[in-house]
Amino acid sequence: MSGSSPPPDNSYQVEMLRQQKAEEKEARDKEAERLHKEELSGLRSTARTGAGGNVRNYFSSMGIDPEKYGGSIDSQLNNILAGIGATDENPGAAFTNAGQTIYDTLQTGDRTKYGNQLNQIFAPEWEMRRVGMTLDDPYLAGIEGEQFQDADQIIKNMLDRGVLTTAGYGTAKEDLEGQRSNVRSQLNEIGTGLLTAEQQDLRDISNRAKQSASTLQLGASFDPYAYQTEADTEFNDFIATLGDSIRGQLPGKLFNTAGLAAVGGAGQGLGNTAFNPAATGGDTTDQTADDDDDTQNPNSIF
């Protein structure tokens, strides 16, 4: 009697079947993954297309022609698209508020661009360099010289009329020279006031320009060089009238000539020189009745 036969060894067939099923599953998984990637890619493409329309509608609602900024809009939308991951299940979320974001970005860019141009035109303390504190010096020196000459002419008239001797004239002129520091102080005060006021006027122009640039709305026209022209015109007008402006603030004659006859008389010592009160005002009319007869000269100071 023979024994029972061992079962057939089909392990190989089983293993082959297992591998086949594994490969089929892997293939199905890969296909599903590919299809899902295509789906997500389609979602990104759809989101990008929809965002393009939404952004352009936003620009139109703001009164801006979107095609004027079409290149910038598309560039920024494409940058957003490039940042969306391939596995992102909700790519449309990346484009949320894209219209306002791109609008604000472009507006900020314009403000920054024009602000930088203005910073080049109106660098810090530009108005102080434009209107230096010595700009008025030639005008002040001219006015001082004129007024000194007028005052000097008064005591020269006294000398010519014999009211003062040469020594007396010299003493009176020394008094005038001594008044120069006070005269210059008065002139400097006037000049400084005018210069600082002009600096502020120029500063106001640049501040207004920078304020306008910082609040500029997208699409609005802006010319930074128009403000430069305005500043140039303001400065040129100021220079053209500076001399007259200084003179317009003068309190009158800056050199005091009222007591120069007495000063000169005291400086020349005793003598028989007739005093002519009118000469202190520049009047050269003969005030003596008879130069040869002192008794006929009621204005004699001796």
C-alpha cells in the first residue's frame, strides 16, 4: 500500500500573483496620483484665470484702466501662482484679495519712486544751502555804505561852511565810525529775518511736494520737477527783490547825526567858528550875515 502524495508546491505561482497584484496597485496609485496632479494643476490654472478677471474688475472699480497696468498685474499674479505648491488642495486661497494687494503694491511703488526723486531734488537742508546766511551780505554792505556816506556828507557840509574845523570833522567822523557796529547789527537782524523766512518758504514747497507724493493715488499724474521749477521761481523772485525788501524794513536813517555838530565842536577845542544848526541836516545855505563881523553872527557858538 502506497502513502499519500504531498500537495503540489504552488508557492511560486502565489508569489508571482502577489507581485502582479502589487504592481497593478502601484500602477493604479501612480495613475491616480497623476490624475490628481492634473486636477490640482487645473485648479491652479482656473484660480489664476479667475484671479486675472477679479483683479481687473477691482482696478476698474477704483476708476483705473486695468490694461494700463496689465503687464504688472499679470507679472504679480504669475508670481503668486509660482508660489502655490503642487499639492495645494485650495490654490484659489492664494489669490484672495489679490486685486487690492496688487493695487496697493503698485500705488506704494509709485509713491516710493516719486519720493526718491524728490529726495534727490530736495535733499536734507537743501533750502539752507540755497539760501545761505551770507546771501544778504552784499546788500547789507551796500546799504551801510550809502547811509554812512549820507551821514558823512552832513559833517562835510559843516566843514565846508566852517561850522567844524578839520579836527572837528575828524572827531565827528570817528563818532560815525563808532556807530557802524550798531548799524550792522540792525541790518543783520533785518537780513536774517528775510533769509530765514525764505528758507521756510522753500521748505514749505518741498514739504508739500513730499506730502503729495506720499498720498498719491494710483493713476494720478505727478511731476516732481514741477515743484523744482516752483522752488526755482520762488528763489529767483526773492533774490530779485531782496535789496528792496531790506530797504523796506529799514526804520529810517541808521546813523545818528543829531549830535555830530556838538561832538565835532567839542573835539576841535576853542575857536571862533559859527555853528549852523541847519548844517546837521545837510543844509548848506549861508546862515551868517557877515563872515567878517562876528558881532553880526547870532549863531556863533563862541
